[in-house]
Amino acid sequence: MAENLSRRSFIQNLGVGIGTTAAAFAIPSIVSIPESKPKYEGRKLGIALVGLGSYAKNQLAVGLEKTTNCYLAGIVTGTPAKAEEWMKKYNIPKKNVYNYQNFDQIADNKDIDIVYVVLPNSMHPEFVIRAAKAGKHVMCEKPMANTVEECQEMIKACKDAGVQLGVGYRMHFEPFTKEVIRMSREKVFGDLRFIQSNFGFRIGDPTQWRLKKAMAGGGPLMDVGIYCVQAARYVTGKEPLAVTAQFGPITDPERFKDVEESVSWQFDFPDAVTVNGFTSYKTNIEQLFITADKGFMHLSPAYSYGPIKGRTSQGDLHLPVVHHQANMLEAICKEFLETKQFPPHISGEEGLKDARILSAIYEAAGNGKKIKLV
């Protein structure tokens, strides 16, 4: 794959040509795609995207065109040309367009219920806190922040303001992932024994913010390695007890002068479950492999925008292929409209747990010691 392939294009291209197979799947409870859905006539939540980079443009905005209970109501950008482009494309009124200086005026906008922060990692705390003070519920891309302390400040600000805080854990709503979680926790193949989780890609533009520690908080671990950390947690339904880790070799000193090129880690989990993880900015790899006493589960691709593909020791998984961001936003807004709460499994507290684990991986890789997590 070309050296200058971007994260987004790699993730998108990874799924090209992957389809479901014709073999029947033996495990019950697989849901089929409904032929049609009843027309939604309830309240629709207005969402404002803060930051109009590639993820907002190519994933969230596209997803919001597919949702029924929420819509793209506003945007926040520092680029006037982008503002004009988005206003025309999505029919956004000028009163719902903000920049980073006048963002706080969003407090007076009744069209906007949820602010979704899609900025570089280092900017998450500022805009989550500002959104909370403006009285808006907040979704934030992962990782939630670069440090544990920042996560705690964000959680406190949202609690003090009485608003919901969620993290964009889209895999929690993806059908293949949900089925693997179900099979793992219900012990369909017996007790879990070993999990291998890998996610890496060959990063492109050497000047991008992901290669600057001050903005990204780290390298591939913060960017895509967090998916592997999350997978271990949602598959087991438990928290790691301890971690050891190792930085990989630096093969491109100029590109990786500020962040790691790759890192591997090993978790000790309750019930004698061992987890190995690996992430890299120089290797195209993506899989989640789970072994249990009586079989295995395997997703590959496991974390990209899809289609996700899976199989088990009983055969291929046949599940609906969904637009991840649309599926996530639809589910989050459905729960909020019914309960006034975001789903607890995507809460700020969950983002804080990940931040603590990521910090421990860096510490373990740096000093060569096993770091206790509980």
C-alpha cells in the first residue's frame, strides 16, 4: 500500500470487495434486516459538528443524512469557505454556523441539542467544557482527551452543567461486534482464554497533527490502538488488572521523532484471560481474534468503517452491514429521547477508563515494568 495512504482512505479501502458468504451460520439469535421500517414521526434532535475535518465530512455528516431521530443542525469551523460549502450542501441556516471565537453563543440556539466535538485530541477538553457551560449535551470523539486529568475536568464540567457527555464508541453499536460481545459474555464457546487485537496502518502526510504529541497525545496507540483496548474491555465485560508493554523499533526517525511508531502490550484480565494488543503507524493490520475452551471468534476487518467481516469455529457470521456513524447516532438519540440519558457504555466515565489504561501502557513501555491497573 502506498506510503502516503491516509488513515481514512486505508480504512475505507480495507473493506472494499468484502461481502458475506453463502454458508449458513449455526448459532441462533442472528437478526435479519427488516424489509421496511415504519416512518419516524417523533422529535428530532439537532446536532452541531465542531470541526469539519475528514471524519466529520465523510462519516458523521453522511451518517446524519441517514438517521431518522437526529439531523445536522449546525456547524462550527474556523474556515469561512467550509462554512459556505456546508451551508449550501446541508441547507444549514447562517444563524446555526459558528466559529471558534463565537462558539459560546450556541447557548442561545434552540435548534441545537447536542454538540459533537470532532477536533484534534488536544482540543477536546476546551470545547467539551465550553459546550457544557453553554448548556448543550456533548458527544466527543475518542480518545476523550490526552490525559486522565483532562478527562476528569470534562466529566465534572458536564455534571456541573447537568448535561450528558458521551464518547463516539461506534463499534458498540455495530452488529458483528455486538454479536461477538454476546457470544463472549454468554460463553457460547465456553470460558474465554486468549484475545489478540491488532489495528495499524501506514500513516501518510508527515506534517499532520496525528504525528505531533502535543496535539495527539501520542501516536498510533491514541489513534487506533484505543480500538484494541476497547475490544478487550467490551468482549470480556471486565477491566484489565495489569499491563506490560513494549515500544517497537523506530524505522523512520524523522517521521516518528515525536510519537511512537508502534507499541505492543499484554493485559492480565480476571479469570486468567490473557490479552495481547498491537498498534502501528507503519503496518496495515486489523483483527480481533478470541479463543475460548470450545471454539473461537474472529473479526477481520474488526474496527474500520466496514464492512466488518466475521466468522467463528461454527462458520461465517451473517449480519446486517450498517453505516457505523448513522447506527451509533440513531441508537444514542433513541435512548436519550426515551430516558434523557446517553447509553452508559459510551459515557465520559468510560472515556476516563480508557485514558487511564492508555497512560499505563505508555508507562509500562517506557520503564519495562508491569503496571497494576487496580
